[in-house]
Amino acid sequence: MGVDDVIRIVVAGRPELGVEVVVEADGRVRLPELGAVAANERTTAELANELSRRYNILHPTVSEALVSVLQYNSRTITVVGEVRTPGSLGFRVIPDLVQVLLKAGGPTPLADLSNVRVVRREHGEGEPKVVSVNLSDELVDADPATLPTLRPHDTIVIPTAEAQTVTGETFQVLGSVAKPGVYSFREGTTVVKALTVAGGPAGGASLKRVNLTRETEAGVVAYRLDVQRHLAEGRPGAEFEIRPGDTIMVPAKSTFWSSMFRGFLAIAPVVTAISTVTIAVTR
């Protein structure tokens, strides 16, 4: 189990002690009569044994506590773009890239499998932020040993076949937007304007971690854009213009900020500032 996982606890003979709780940021769960109990990096059997012992001290008639995981939020993978059921998937054990794509319903007929990208939320020093994978010839028979090992909170981007033409005066917007697709590029286009062209964020969009990837001579450059913070502070300052061939990916999370974005555009649709940017390059 890990942080943010949702677990269910049932105590035999004491239904009032049964709860559904979330593993909090400190790795512990808060339980009736016991208070905080460590759960992070423990198996359900390990936690169940400890709870059985501790509850039995308080209530000698208690024979057993049972623990099960309802949601594996600590090991989620987000899949966006040309798959049949895009979104976030939780796993007890994260499978390989192909299995995750199949879990997301498999690629659509418009998928460009020659340029699948794995965008890492967490990566070590010197490691690439974006890993590109060509699955066009081996989706079914791909050797798992040749695939990049997926990590918790990775995002897999499956571009459309049209994305092969995103090398001239166009850009692409994927993920939780009203109208994902390829759009004509104009000088002065910013990330905020690009999201506007794509119809704004869809319900559940996470504007705090918008990703932009860009092909350069040095390799793929990945930008993490905190649009949420910009909207909250309302400070037009650090404009972030996109370039032809850029791909913008909006992951799913909060409905509050997507609603705020749409309201913000109605008041000031030309503001283009992005408040924070982090960059990584993969060669």
C-alpha cells in the first residue's frame, strides 16, 4: 500500500470499527480507537495482523481484522490521446506499457504508435523527462524487456496519426480539453490561447500540471506549466509562447480549476501569462 490508496478495514464482531480510509501523506491511516497506524509500504496482510493484535487487546472477543485496497491511487498511470478509454488507472503492481494501453481499451484507429511518449512526473537527475517509444510494429508481440519500466504517476501520450504532420505550422492539444486535436499555428500563440482554441479544459482537468513537449535539435524538451497558479494570482507577466510542432497535454484531476479557467477566459481571454515552468530534456 502507498500514500493516497483507499483501503477498507473490517473487524470481525465489531462492525462499528469498520472504516474506509485514505493513506495520508505521512503514510498512516487514522482508525477508530487506535488513532494513527503506519500503512505505507506494508502489505494488507501485514496491516491486518497488526490491527488484529491491537484490537484484540482492547476487545478480547475480536478474532480478526481484514484489510483490502479499494483504490491503488499511489500507483496510477494516466493515459491520454488516442486510446478508447483515456484516464487514470490504478494498479496493485504496475504492468508493462503495452498492458497499460490494453487496460485503457487499446489504441484507436487514429493512434500514431510510432511516437508513443511516456512523460515522467518523477525522474532522477540525468534521467529523461520524456521517453519516446515506437510500438508501430510490435504492439502485440512487444518484448516487455525492451519497453521502458513505468513508474507511479507516469503519463502515457498516444498522439493521433495526424501528429506526424505536426512539424510545420500546427500544434496539438491532447487530454482533458473540450476539443483535442491538431490546430493551425499563429505567431504569438500562447499556452492559454491554445487551450482556448481547444475549447478550454474539460471537466476534471488538472491545470496545475499541464505538460508541453517540443522537438529540438538537442532532443525532446518537456515543460511543466502551472496554469492553475497563474489563474489564481491573475498576474500577466511571464508569457509562454508555443512553437510549431508543440504538443500540449492536459491531464485529468480537478473540476474546480477547469471551471475557473472557463470563467477566467470569459473575462480576460487575451491574457497569456504562465507563472511557473520547469524544463527537462531527453536526448
